[in-house]
Amino acid sequence: MMQATVSQVSQGIYEYIPTEDVVGYLLRERSMLAWAIDGASSLTAAPFMTYEDITDAGWFARRLGQLLEKQFQDVPFSKAQLHHGLQILRAEYRHDGGDAQPIWAWPVAAATVVEIDRTTEQAHISIYRYADCFVEVFQGTPPSVNHSARPAQLPSIYDVWKPYSGFQGHKLVDLRQRRMQQQKGECSTALTLNPASAMNAVEEQRGIATPAHIVLGSDGLSRVWDTYQLMTNEQAMDLIVQQGLPSLLQVLRYFEAIALTGSADLKRRDDASGIHIFLA
């Protein structure tokens, strides 16, 4: 049976507001489950609405991670079982005071969940994507990386939290309308407190030869290639394979510290998290 080695990174952008990303994994005797969850940015006037010390999005991401760890301890991931879990979280949120919030303020999350069968030389992976968390797979020998190109270590730099994530006017109205549609199960593959959203996953089945590297993460981390275009996703995987997942986070935060990455009125950076699995 193949062996698995796991490393994780997670870094928020606010000093006093916990990250709304969650990554984790569950190692079973013959299989494993891994997940990356990204709570959607708040559209409220204050960060803490239902809970005293965490945003609703942060609560949802954490409870989803805890739910996955509990529900799938002994059984493979299934959308039907997640559907049942979301019923539990919906009731919990309402009990905690969620009914006092407008429906557009109810939490939404992107997620990628990967089920890995480790019983054979060729691993079988089942991928479940909810909105825009990513998964990348690398097989083979990576090319050498220029170690001298690594950026200098940076101190932690925190952003100032902005009400409504900086959105105003028609854009804010449109985003709130979209959140209401998401809670109703319309126009989205994201996870919400509507249990039916568990069935929204875009699924993929793959067989991969080992050794192999699998990386999951939030779109805050994939900004390296899909937003800033600092490198391709293949080059990012090369970097992770050779220097580890923290090296990619370092590249991301270094660039965001020295470059203008968006309007100062908006949320210019994002929480960034990832999990790296090496199957030997």
C-alpha cells in the first residue's frame, strides 16, 4: 500500500479576523480524504455578525472541515452524506442567530474535496469541486528550479478590514442578489446552508501513477498563476515539489507586498491556503 506525506499552509490577511480558509485531511487505513474550503468574502457592514470572534464565512468553513472529518472517518466521501451534514449546519446556524441575518449574509463557500484510494500502485482519485478552489496533480520528475530566484523573507503584513469587502453601489447590490440566488440553489456550484448545494459538485475520476503530488487550495493561493500570472500552474507545481508549499505562498505574498494588485478601495489580497500530498 502506498505511503502518503502531507504538508499544509494557511495565511489570513487580517490581524484580528481569523482566516476564512480551511484545509485538512483524513488518513484512513487504505484511503484518505483531503479538502480545501474557502469562505466567501463578507458583504456586511461589520465582520462579526452572528458570532463574537469569527465571521459567518469563517464559521462555515471551519464547521464544514469538522463535518468532513467526522462524517467520513470510516466511509468514502459522498454528496448524499454531505447533504445530510449541511442540514445539521443549517439548523445550527439558525439556532445561533442566523435567522436575524438577511439571506444574502448567510455564508457561502468554495471547496474542493479529493478522495484517494491508496490500495494499488496506481492511485485512484475522485475529485469534487464546488466553485473555485483548485486541485493540481504532478507526476514524474520535475525540472530543476533556480534556487537563487527565491524572494527574501517578508514580515507578516496585514490589511485593514473593509466593510462590504470594499464594494459599494450597484456592485454591492448585484453581489447580494447573487448570494440570495446561491442560497436558493440558483446559478452557482458553491456550497451553502441550502443542503441541496451538496449535489452541485463538478466531479472528476482519475487514475494516477505514483509517485505523485496532489495540491489543493483556495483561490487566494492560485492567484499566483490565474490572476497575477507570475508563473504557470505547472511551474507552481514544480516549485512546490522541489521547495515545498511554503515557497509558493512566499512568492505570492512577496508580489502582493510590492505590487499594486487592485483598487485600494477593495479587498486587494485574499486568505491563501493549500495542502500538499505526496503519494510514494
